[in-house]
Amino acid sequence: MAGTNVTVVEGDATRMPFPDQSFTGAVCFTMLHHVPSRQLQDRLLAETLRVLKPGAVFAGSDSKTSLRFRLFHLMDTCVTVDPGAFADRLSAAGFSDVTVGQNQYSFWFRARRPA
């Protein structure tokens, strides 16, 4: 990414190295199930809220569990997220305007840091 306006930072999403209210938005695509526990997933949600500016949106998606999905993740970290409970988890982290949708294979979400 040299020569662009992109900065790549490698780190732990449960302990982000950024000041409070640093970002105008955040996305999370097909990675929550790789966070090794529900507690750490919730810590990731809280950290995301912390680094977002008031009114900023957090959006993303992840896979739902299935036999094929589980087989694909043999010998891998795989802590699936229950889409039916995810809105409550986002709200508990402090997000508002929470929306969660799903189909047979995946779920998606959108939430906002309160203004």
C-alpha cells in the first residue's frame, strides 16, 4: 500500500491501539467466528464502539454454522455467532439502531455508536 492513503495496522481487535473516537466507520466481514471465545467477541464489539466517533456505523457479516462450515474449519478456531442473539450483544456493547438479518448461510448486521 506504499504511496497510497491507506495505512495497514496489524493488531488485536480486542485491544486496538487507537485513541477513543478515531474512526467514522468500521466493518467486520467473515471473521468473528475466528475470535476464540464469546467473551473476546464481546470485547471486540466494545473496542469497536470505543474507537468509533459518535454517530458512526459498524457493519459486517459472518457465516452461520452448518456441517460443511464445521468441516471447513476442522483444526481451526471456530466460535460461531448466534444471529438470533447478536442484536442483543451489540446493544449490550453500547450500540444503537441495531439491525441483524440472515439467510440460510450467513447473517449481516448494522449498528451505530450513539450520537
